[in-house]
Amino acid sequence: MPGIETERLLLVPFSLQMVEAALDRDSETWHMLSIRPHDEWPGEDIEGVLPLLARALEKDPTRAEWGRLIIHANIRTIIGDIGFQEPPNDNGTVEMGYSIVPAYRKRGYATEAGRAIIAWAFSRPEVKRVIANCLQDNQASIRVLEKLGMKRMGVEASMLQWEIGRNSRSNL
């Protein structure tokens, strides 16, 4: 599965081998892959999901393309992760999530990666809509989702709900 390249980033499919390396803190595997995780990665957002992701990839390795590592291209360092919780549902909807390690925040990496992964998703004919959620007080994520052209659709509990449809991608 090919990666997605942007001006500064590589979005590489999160394979089972990579998930296991993250779980085991296996520096040898990362060295073999010619990348290294930043000291702050994996963060708590993805760390709790890694065992579930490993089980899902064991059952279906093709799911790797729906989750990506965000690698800073110049220094070959993992600075975050981005992707979709599941492949598209029957309505063609995917839910996006992302995180950037604190040392690399507020530099546009989340927006750059978000634009690329949404464009990739909409290149797939089965994807009609991308949704996302963020905490009401997470101003940084709110700004990223706005820059991605996503529209605020509502609030559930303390989470803002966002969406962008295939035909409303003018900002990408």
C-alpha cells in the first residue's frame, strides 16, 4: 500500500508490524523501516487503541490503509497519526481522527495531513462523507477542522460533531 506524500509529510499505512513495534517499543523494527518514533509518540490518544488495531489488522490486513502514521519527511520521524476508525459504512461515511505530538503542534501539520487524508478518502468511490468529533474546548482541533472545510453539525455531550461531503471539498 503506497503512502501519501505532502509538502512536508509522509502518511504511511499503519501495518500490523508497525502496531506491534509501537506496542513493544521495538526500536529495531523502526530502524529496519528507516523511521523513528518521536519521544512523545505514541500519545495516550492512540496508545489505548493500539491493541484493538492489532486485532483488527490480524483479521483484515487491508484495514491498514485506513489508518496512517504521520512522518515528518525531512527527519523520518513519526510525529503523529491520522486515519479513519473503520472503513466506510453502508452510507459511505468514515470518521476521521488524528493527533500530533505536542512538540510539533501549531505548525500546520494536522491541517496538512487532514487535507491529504480527506482527499485520499474521497478518491475512493465508496466514501461519500467524512465526519469528525472534538471536545468543545479544543480550540486547536476546532481551527484544524474549520481549515479543512468541515462544517459544525451539532453537539453531543461535550463533543462537537463535524462533517464534510464529497461535493463540498473546495478548501482541499
